[in-house]
Amino acid sequence: VVLACSLPAAPEVNYFAIRLGGLDRRYMAQQVKLFINDEPVLTKPLWAGNGSNRFRLPGTVKARTVRIELLKNDVSSDNNRLYIGEIQLMKVGGTDGE
């Protein structure tokens, strides 16, 4: 699944969180790829049992466009759904080193 959007205000961001699965691991993706301004920023496995995955980005960037790619590779007749919940992209903390 690919989610893409433009952010008109181009906020500064250094943190990404995504909730998946509706508290059921069968309906979660296994990997996320995050692109900001068409540049790859993050590729990570999704492991949180409660579906709440949080990541500090390598640096702060002004996000004009965002693309999120979710990979679900364990599909069978009893888990052929993908639940996508809250997505957060924000700036947290002080400087990038904190």
C-alpha cells in the first residue's frame, strides 16, 4: 500500500509514528518505507505488538511531500486485511542531537 500527500505548510519534521493492525498482529504490515520530498528517509521493520511504531528520523527536514509505503507479506485467507490507523509526522525535542 502506498500513501502519498503534499503538505502545503512544509513543516519541519524529525519524528514519524504509525499505528497499524487495530491491535491484531494479523492485520499489520511488516515493513515501512518513508520518503520525504521524494528522498528515502526511513526503511524499518514494524514490530510493535500493539501496532504503535515510532521512529526518530536521521535529521530535521522541511516536508513538502510525504510518501509512505507499507509492505504486508504474510497474507493468507485469515489475515488478508491491512488496518491503518493514526499517522504522525512532527518535530519533537530540541536539536537533532538530543
